[in-house]
Amino acid sequence: MAYRIPVRLIFYLIIFFLLLTIIFLWKKIQFNSLSNAVSNVQKKTTGSVSGANGLKYLFAGKEELEKAMQTAEAAQAENLALVNENKRLSGLLELKNYKPHPYTVRCFANIIGANTDGMIYFIVIDRGKQDGVEEGDGIITGSCVIGRVIKAMDGTSQVQLLTDAKSSISVKTERANVKGILTGKGQNLCEMTYVPKEEDVKVGDNVITSPLGTSFPEGIPVGKVTKVNKDSQGLSMSIDVRPYSDVFNTDNVIVVKKR
């Protein structure tokens, strides 16, 4: 007689295999979830590290750029200083080679300052008594008069400009040899005074130093006549003179004496 498997046993086996299948699927789901979680953590961690490294490189690049800019600015400032020094030395060389007149040259000097109250009416040069400079000495550029020394210290001197209201030097017109006194009017203007109305003075006449002055040799250019007014009160005419000198664009000067 053939053996028959009990129905109850078959039922239990089916239940057992179903449970095994359920347990296997549940474990697989848990494992996948854990794997995903670990993967996400790794991605976030990697992203954070990458972001931190990116910021690090960004700040490092910014610092390098700032250093490069500072180096470039320093080089530009140094180059400008060299250009200015070359200009100063070239100006001195030009003055030393300029000999249009038999001046008695005391020394060559640099302009190092000016009054600080707005209107420039005196300058300071870097030569003084120890260089042979004396009060009353004339100050010229390569071609024209700027002013004269009014105060000499040991290593520096104060120079009164032609345009100062207290300035006065003896001058004459080059064309007609009309003599007068040149005084300052400010605003880069001067006035030639004590010239009788009958004298021959015209707009455009060149004004030069006269032999009557005590600070300059004769014949150094001073300025040009820009206005002549013979209708002014008194016996003298009014003559405006524009100086040739431009103190704003002058760095180097010559200190001279008359004899």
C-alpha cells in the first residue's frame, strides 16, 4: 500500500516556505535601505568635503590675486618715482648746459616747497648759506626770471616770486629800452610802474632785466606786455606784464648774483 503524505504536513510546509520568503524579502528591503542611507551619507560627506576644499581654494586664489595687485601697485609707484627722478635730473642737466648769458652762477637748486595758504607767492629751494646763497640773489629757470631770495637759511632759502605784491625788480622793454619797476599783482600777473605816459610801450613788448637792478644781470627775460593804459590817473601809464616763468611746472632753478 502506497504511503500518503498527510495533508496537515503539506499545509505546514507551505506555511514554513511562505514565512521564509517573507523573512528573506524583509531582510533584503532593510539591507537596501541601509545601503541607500550609507550611500546618501557618503555623498553628503563627499559634497561637504568638496565644498570645503572649493572654499579653501577660492580664498587662496583671492589672497594670491591681492598679493599680485599689491606687487603691481608697488612696481607702478616705483616706476613713477624713477620717472620723476629722471625728469628732475634731466632738468638739472638742461640748466647746467644752458648758458645764454654770462651770469655769475652760485648754484643749481630744486624747488622743495611753497607757502601753504592758497595763493603761491613764495617758494623754498634746497640750497642755502652753506651753498653760498645770499639774500637778494636772483632765481631763474633756464630762460627767465622767477624771483629772488628774501631769506637764506643754512640748507634752504625762501624765494619771493615776481607775482608777489611785495616784489619789485628793475626792468626795461627790449624794443624801446623803456625802464621801470616791475611789481607783483598776484594771479600770475605783474605791473610795470613809474613809466611816463609819453614813453613808447606797446602790447607784445618783451620785458627784460635792466642794469639798474641789484639781483640780476642785464637782459634776462622777465615777461611780455599784455595791456597798456595811458588814461590812468597821474603822470605814469598802467602797464600789465605776464611773466614768462611758470612756477607750477618748474622743478629746478639757478641761483645767480649780478656780479
